[in-house]
Amino acid sequence: MDESRKVGRHQVVVIGSGFGALFGTKALKRADVDVTVIARTGHHLFQPLLYQVATGILSEGEIAPSTREILARQRNARVLLGEVREIDLDARTVTSHVLGRATVTPYDSLIVAAGAGQSYFGHDEYAEYAPGMKSIDDALELRGRIFGAFELAELGASRGENVDHLLTFVVVGAGPTGVEMAGQIAELAHRTLRRDFHAINTRQARVVLVDAAGQVLPPFGAQLGARTKVALEKLGVEVLLGGMVTDVSERGILVQYKDGHTDWIAAATKIWAAGVQASSLTKTLSEQTGAPLDRSGRIRVNPDLTLPGYPEVFVIGDMIDLDHLPGVAQVAIQGGKYAAKEIRRRLAGKPPQKPFHYFDKGDLATISRFRAVARIGRFRLTGFVAWLLWLGVHLVYLTGFKNRFSALGHWAVSFIGRGRSERTATEQQIFGRQALTRLEGGAAGLVSNDDLAGPDPEAAARRRAELEEQALAEIRLTDSGERGQRSRT
């Protein structure tokens, strides 16, 4: 039992470890409450930079520091690992699961900040062939697929095979993530890797950006969208607008246009950056409160971010349907701070705050090195100035001085030079998750559920004797100087 957690003190449970959860928890640092953060991963993910992990610029640790380390100095906060699957609003409990084991945590106030995942618009089978960009697992798998495609193309070309499909990369979705991903793959092929292979010319790689919308970057407006499209095409990216993906397989992707004609693109590497779906927790909250869900699974909340009939439950970030708020980090950050402030005011007996008001700080997206687009109020910026702004903002929001310093060093190497230090890829990164999904029970199927079962005492004794004998043999060889001596037998 944590001695710092006082009996009878107000218990706040925070679900998630993203921006909203983290800023909400930090805002309760000096409050007379105990905070329990429950998340399915042990890290806080800076999701806007996932594409840089996937393309070898940054390591996963630089954008995903340990949640426990971030909150280590906050004495009234603890972190629990687990995926929350059940919330009982009447009993005020949260049930989380990890490797088949359930933990029930009671609360007095609840902040639900579970975020959103990738949406395949009813075709979840596409995920096997076109990973999304929502997690570290996604980024590492894509890193393996991208760099692995070049390796396989080199191998195939050296045998005289046609490798066009291996050198074709398709990005689905022309929002900020898709634009940044397509731009970095183009730079990777045309600049970074151009001297690393002999049988293939990486500058001939084909990078395709597909979207059903009529323009690139719709949230940025028509002007910036048009400029971004031109900039991408100058990089060598094929931008296909008005095309809806109707099929994805291991060998390629099928795109259908408004006039009915289709285009099959043979490609080994596909990246899905189109659409988001709110956490499935919104469904259980909707069933208990009657609050409606929109098409993306986001739940309608009160103007103070609480659920109808349950003022102690706050829902924030990508999970909420309120005033057409976008699914961006700033909405989550401001929502987390708002919820924490409301909890503090209630405990102090103060009147409630005014309804939540989102302050739009603008949008940023990179196209390539030294080139970005920015929308800040009425201002529209492009090129190097926008890129400097992007650089400063992302450095500010990276958690921890160490991560800021190392990220800046990697950016200098990648953007001023052409090196990328994070190019390590393994088969496990590419196929490991697929193997787990095919295993009955997932990862829990690899763990014994028999908590009482201990090791076989006789087997343990035999193994201990073997290890002791090996150790004695090693000692004798070293002390007698027999290592490297020819055997006389």
C-alpha cells in the first residue's frame, strides 16, 4: 500500500496516457486528491511524430517516454498498466485487464482520455496489409516494411526480377499524417538511400498519396491545400484525389474514382492514414447514459465535458462530440486542464467554471525538410518560416530535456545531412503483431493462468546442478590456463 495515499481522500481515476490524460494529471499535482492513471501502454506517446519513427529519423524512446518516469515526482499520482474495458458509472468503478488478469479501481471523479484509433471504415481486414499510424507498434512495423521493401528490391533486382511493386509505396489519406508520411518516404528514396544500393535506383521509387477528398489537407483550407499538393508533386509524390480505396491485399490496392473507373496499384508497402475511430469505451458510456455517438464513435458531452447525469465523469480529447472540435492534441490538453480545474473547484466549494471553450492555436504540417505549412488564425505560412515554427512547437511539446536535445540532434543529421540513424528493422517488428492476433487469446494465451503453479522442484534441482558443474568447469579452465591449448586426447 502506498503510504502517500490517504484513506478517505478524493480518488481521481484517469484513463489513458496521452496529452489529455497527462496534462490533466499534472494539473492535479497540488490538489488534495489521489490520482490513478490507467493505460494500456507504459508510455506517453507524442503521436504527431510517429511518421519520423517509421522513416528512421527518431527512435521510439524520443517520442514515447515512460509515463511512470514523467509522473515520478508527483507524489499523489500512481500509474497502473491495463486496458480499461468496463466502466460502471453507477458503482463508480473502472475495470482494467492485462494478460488475462482484471483489476477493479474505484473512483470519485473520472477523466476518460482513451483517445482514438485508426478507422478502416468497416474494413478492418485492411489493417493486415496497410498498418495505421496510431501507435509505436504501427511505426515500428512500418519501419520494417519500408526499409525491408528496399532490401527485397535490391535482392530481386540482382536476380533480374521485376521489382516495381517493391519500390511502390502507397499512403492512404491526405491529412497531416499522410502528407508528412508521403513526403518523408519520398525524401528517403530520393535523397537518403540513393547511394546505399547498387542493383536498384531508389530515386525511381514511386510514392503515391491517395484520398477520396478533392484536396490535400482539408482542415488547412483551400489555399494551403493547393500549395501543399504542388510541393508534394515537386518532391516526386503522385497525388491522387477523388479516389476511394475499395480493396487492399498483400499485393496492392484498388482505387475507385467518381466516374466509376478503377485503378489497381501494385505495391508491397501500404500505409493507412485515413480516418479515426474513437475508443470503444464511448459505446459503454453511451449505453449507460443515453448520450448519442457520431459516425466516428465520439460521444456527445455536456458543455462542461461531463456526461449527462454523471457530473463526476469527464470525457476529453478525441472521444468527444462537442462544437465540431477537431481531434488534435490541443483539444485534449485544454480539456484535461479544464477537467482538473473543475475537480479542484468542486473540492474547494467554488462555483463551476464557464462552459469549455477551445482556443484554436492553429495547425502545422511538414512537407519535407525545411518546408512546412502553417495555419495560425488568419495567417497562412508556407516554406522555411513555417518549418521553423513547426520545429519550435514540436520541441516545446516533446516531454523532457533529454528527448528535446536528442531529437534536435537527429533532425540536424537527417535534414542538414542525409543520414538516418534509426534504420534497424527486424522480421519480428513486421510479423510479430500478426502472429499475436492469430493466437487465441492474444498475448494472454502465452501466459499461464494458474497463479498457484510453481516450478517442478526436481527439475529445478537438476538444472541447478548442471549450472554449478558448468561454472566449476569454466573456473578450472581459466585458472589452469588451458583455454586455447590443443587437446591431448
